Amino acid sequence: MMKRLCAGLFIMTLLSSISFLPPALAQTAERAAGPLSYDAGKEVTLYGTVSSVLTKPSPGMIMGSHLLLETTSGPVDASLGTFGLRGKGALSVAPGQQVEVTGVMTTVKDKQVFLARTVKVGDQAYTIRNEHGFPVSPQARERANGKTAQKGELL
């Protein structure tokens, strides 16, 4: 009799906790999708002056490197993702330079951040994310530039 009572209470507790699970999962998924929710239909191009290049995020910023830009509309935090400033073909930019940044503005942790897809400095264009918003790794940049060694070749 006691085993049945304990089993019944366990099942009721389990069922009641499952009923609260979907909203919690939905909120978690919404928060997690923040930086990854890239809508190419909302892409815009910003023109500005680099005020700072951050290789590591400041507290409250999303992961990865950032360009802080001064635009005619005010300051903009442009996220370059994990690989923007790393590896071969990485973005090369310094404070004071004029840039053209294409991407999507989004809100993460109640702060506006511009998810950069491409950055143009002078005549040089750098791909930071693909058209779906996923960061492009240094290896992918090399493959795209056709600079990777074929089997048996040396670089």
C-alpha cells in the first residue's frame, strides 16, 4: 500500500513538473536564439568610423569580438563573432578607419547589437557570417578563397 502511494505521488509530481516545462523551454529557446536569429530580409548597411576594436567582449556583450562604431545615427556595437579577428583572412581594422558594415540589428539581453555579416574597409571586403548568420571560420575563409592545399600538396 505504501509503495503504491509513493509511486502515485511520484507520478503526480512528475506530471505536474512536465506541465510547466514547455513555457520554460520556449523562453530558453527564445533567449538562446537571440544572436542566432538572423533574418537576411532585414539586412542593412551602416557606414561609420571605428572608435574601438574589442578582441574580447566587455561585460554584458555577446561572445566574440566587436567593433564599436560611430555612425550618423549614434554609436553601434557591431558583433564580429568568434572568428572575425582570428586566423588567415581575418578582418584587419583599426580605430579611426571608415567602414561599411552589412548585417542585422537585433536585441540581446535588452541591448541592441548589430550582427555583422560583411565588413568593408577601403577596397577590402571581409566575410564575417554567412547568409544565415553563422560565423565563418578561418578554415571556411581559406576554402572560399581557394587557398587550402589539395591532398598531397603543400601550402
